Amino acid sequence: SNIYIIASGSSRNAANITRYFIESVAQIPVTVEHASEFAVRNPVLSSKDLVIFVSQSGETSDVLSALQVAKIKGAYTFAITNNETSTIHKTADSAMFIYAGKEISVPATKSFASQLICLYIIGIYLAGKNNTLPDNQIEFYKQKIRQIPEKIEKLITNTEEIDKIAQKLYGKKSLIILGRGQNFGLAEEVALKIKETCYINSGGYPTGEFLHGHLAMLDEN
């Protein structure tokens, strides 16, 4: 009856992006939470709740603590990891392996993209099970997913436009990234990746919420 997605860092941002899709196609409420907060807030759960835990390594301590809380509360637990031998993968009631290969990039680009795909696949699967989408719409989404490798290849083989943008931005000491809906989750992820790779102070905000106080940080620089 309810879905909770629990994760940290980039994994939580992947969940925030896909939450809108899963709710829309499967017609099930989805809540995304920081693993560190979920583990300490004594959540109200039941056997009708699905709690999905997303962790690249499968050993994230906050996520593991949250998983143990959910199991004690009697919810059904599901893990999405990049490590089939990990504690989180083996502890959950069911698990999904993302097949991203060894993640050696600091901003976890491969595993982040793979987590997104897995969460979208879960949404499509639930929509099929719940009959909340017609078969042709489900097939349309599947085709879109199959086209992603081709689109990634096209992007990384032609970075000329990205290089131009980077030349304009690299001297900035602070960046504000705004997004609405699923793009808010993307704004948070962009901000995190810029911090991790460029050591530039960056923040991701919902576009509408930015007007409520955060705007004070904006100036000509």
C-alpha cells in the first residue's frame, strides 16, 4: 500500500528522481528518506509496506541500520545494490543487482545511472502488476530504456557543447541549481557531483522553494 525508498547520497537522489515516475505509473504513494534519519525516527510500518534500500556498495552503514529497523517493524524489504555478496543484498527479503561493474568514479556515475534504470524498471513492473497502465504504454517505456545506451554513447562522444558551458562556469565559487518535479532530484544530484569533483560550493533546490529564503544568497557572482 506504500513504498518507502531509503538511501544516502547519490542513491537517495536517484530515488527522488524516480519517485515521481513510480507514483504516476503504479499509483502507489512513494516516500523517499535519508537512511540516517529513517533509522532513528521510529517509523510506523506494516506488512503491507514495501521498503526499498538503495546502496552502491551494499555495505552503507546508515542504510543497513535502516534495513534492520524495517525488518523489525515487519515491512517487506527489497535491496538494490551493486554487490551481490554484500550485507544489505543478503539481508533484505528480496534483492536486485544493478550490474554496473566496479565503481571507481568518485561521483559514482555508472552506479547512479544504473540505479535510476532499476528504479524505473520497478515502476514499470508494478504498473503491469496493478494494471494501472495499458500494455502499449508499458512497452513504450521499455523501448525508451533499451535506447539509453545509444543515447549515452552519443553524449560522451560529443562533449563540445558541454566544454563551452564548463568554460563559462569554472571560475565561479558558488553555484545554485534549480529544478521542479523530478528535476529537483536531479538538481540535488548535480550539486553533489559538482561538490565531489570540483570542490565548488553548490546547492540544489526546488525551483518554487528557492524564493522562500534561499534567494537571499543570490548575487551577481
